[in-house]
Amino acid sequence: MTLEEALSGVRLKAPLPPSFSRIEITGLDYDSRRVQPGFLFFAFPGSRADGRDFARDAAARGAVAVASESAAPEGFGAPWIEVEHGRHALALAARNFCHRPDERLALTGITGTNGKTTTSYLVDSILRAAGKTTALIGTIEYHLAGRVLPAVNTTPESLDLHRLFAELEAAGGSHVTMEVSSHALALGRVYGLQFHTAIFTNLTRDHLDFHRTMEDYFAAKQLLIRGAGAPAPAWVALNRDDEWCRRVEAAPESELLWFGLGQGATVRARHITSNSQGLRFEVQRRKSRFMVESPLLGRINVYNILAACCAGISYGFAPETIAAGIAQCAAVPGRFERVDEGQPFLVVVDYAHTDDALRNAIAVARGLAPKRIITLFGCGGDRDRAKRPLMGQAAAENSDFVVLTSDNPRSEDPLAIMNDALVGIRRTDVPLVVEPDRATAIARAMKEARPGDIVILAGKGHESYQVLKDKIIHFDDREVARGVLRGFGYHRVGRP
């Protein structure tokens, strides 16, 4: 492919010289360490480094040209192309180089503060129940035609996305379900992608260290609904019960589905039964009605299931296919995930790391009618400080006992982070333990538990690591909890 063909549609600051346009390229990359002879290297500013600093290394490895938003460093010898937006340029070039796989695959994009992961698992389960070969891209891991790959980002860079799409297509796949983060939307990682279906689950306070204001956060989310560098999605599903979703202005050409519990919803849940075995309810759309059953717990998952049903409707699947996919999605790692060693109290691990998500997790637990709820949580370092007292208040107001600990402190002092959260906790008189060592804190939470209680270990969910100031260590709440329970003498029959 020539350089001119690869950059088709990319906004350049100046026309390509004729000698540049005929350059043959054999690949693309934004990481100089992966550059091979014949590659086009993209040098855009990152959160920690400027890609231009690696342009000479890329050229030494055989890059035939560099694309960047900025001018070439003084004395740089290889062809240098200035583009209006580096990540938009990469996205369009990757799409061209991979021969536009998104035009042949059906993409479902899911955005929102909470529920993206669970909804994506449900949608993928529906697609597989319909006999489709699929890819699932999100926070926990990537699934590609039956293979499981580690997740680097919730939403990968555009080049990595198109490579995954091309692999799926080569494996005979047809459908992609992906979480689309606000960071990915704001940075242009999904720029130019044609989505068949877009889902907006909800919007609550999060990531304001990046977006600064809720309006900016909302604007990033809305890019998925309106189309970012591509036509708007054919179908859009919005949460009718969420105030931010009601503000969304979908494109007139998109078929709109409102999901929720109220009368304004066009895809509505009725006759909900929620207990310790899961959920059962009727899905109503116009004159169509069908029952769904799910092992997922809590009324909050009614919204996730409805959102997934909307995706199934957008693909024209029969109600029985949608219901089968919902029923087959047994659990989502780190989302109200049980840790069972035969103890007389329930222990669950949940990814809740915002005040709204904490309230939702505790509400799910409260719906199971426990004697008491013991909530362990911490707040992440190098993130929005203003949400820390809100998280503390959410945990304290809704729990019977709180254990405040460390999450991923990153470069911050864990005690300083915990002091921020204490401001919210101290607005209540809930019994409290403060323990910065997370493993010790987990043991303390479970030592407090009595028969019939529920212990919620919140914040890290599926994560198997803890990010400290100077290193990343292995740490999995589920493993630690299981070890503590065994230390207490519990041991589930059948587990080695």
C-alpha cells in the first residue's frame, strides 16, 4: 500500500509531496520498539512522553516516514508528514491499511460510567446464542473467536482494534462487542469506526481528573451516539431512567430504543422477581413480550439485561434467542462475584469504584436481606480527589460496618487518600475500621462477619494487581479472601 493510500481521508497540514505519496509502506505503528522496515510511524503526544522523541529510533529501525501533529525535530532526515490530529490520522490509516473491516463486521459499542462490562458480556452471550463467531473487547479481557487475550486498555488504540477486527474476520467472525471508554472517545481511538449499535448505560461522576467537568465527560460519551468521524450508528439504545441519557441528542437516522423501568421506556422490564438465585422478569416492547431469567443478582442488572436485549433487538434476533443468551451469561468476573468456601456469610468482590457504583453494589446486597452489610473499600490515587468523600459517604450511609483501606494508591500517600474518604464517612456514625494494608483489611472485614451477613470487597474487582508508588504487585481480592476464609477453617467441598 502506498503512503497516499494509507493516508486517504486523513486531514494533512500540507499536501503530500509527489515523492512522498508513492512511498510503499508495509505496516503501521505508534510504538517505535515494534517498527519494522517499511513502516509508517505515528508520533503523537502521550500522557507520559512525546512520540517525536522516538522518531529517530523508529527511522533507525526502518520506518520510511513519520506522521505527527508537530513539526519534525531539527535535522530529522526521513519523510515527515504533519497531520491535523495524530490519533485521528492513526485511526483512519489503520482502517485503510486493514481494508476497513468495520464495514463488514457488525460492531456494538457500549459506553457509560457503570454497567459497560456486564452489558458487554450479556450482548456477546446473546450473539453466541445466535450462532455468531464473535469478539469481545473490554476491561477484563479480550475474547477473539474463542481465544482469550489479556486486556491492555478497556478500549485499545485504533491500530490494535483494527488488527483485532482483521483477525476476527480471518477466523470467520462477524460481530464485535466492545466497551467504549470516555478516554477512548476523547482521544480518538474509535474515530472513523462504523457502529451498528451504540448503547449508553448511564452517567455518574468519574474520571474528572481527565475530563475536568461533567459536561466534558458527557460530551465525550455522546461522540459514540452521534458518530465520531463516521456515520451515526444504525441503532442507539439509551437508559430512559438516567437524566444524562435523556439529554442525548441522537442522530435522526439512528433507530432509537429507550430501555428502563418507567412508562417512557420503549423496552421495559415488568413483573421483576429478584432473589439470591438471580433475576426473572418480562421484557416488553410494543406488543412483543417475553420472559428472561438470569443468574445475575440485583435490580441494577435489570438495566444491563435490558440494554443487552436492545442489542439483540437491533440485530433482529428472536426473543427466545435473546432469552437464551441472557440465561447463559452466568457471571462476570469481579462484578458482585461470590467467594465461597462454605462460610456462613456471603463474601462478594465488586469493581465499584465510584460513589454511585458503591450504592448500587450495596443495594444489590441489601436486596438479599442480609443481617448486616460490611463494606470494604478504598479510593484510587492520582485520580479525581473530589469523589473520595462521596465514596466514603456512600459506603457509610448504606452499610452497617465499614472498613476503609487502600486501593491502587499509585504515586500518592495511601493515608492521605484515606483521609479524603474519611471526610464523607464521618458524616455518619457507622462503625469503622481504618487499615491501610489491604490484605489485613480484608481479614479484618471477614473477622467481623457473622452468619447471615454480607461482606463486600469493593474497588478492584477482577484486578489481579495493586499499583503502589514504586512498583506493581500481584494482588487479587478473590485470592486473598479465599486464603483468609481457609485460614478461618472454612473449605468448600470439591475445591482442592
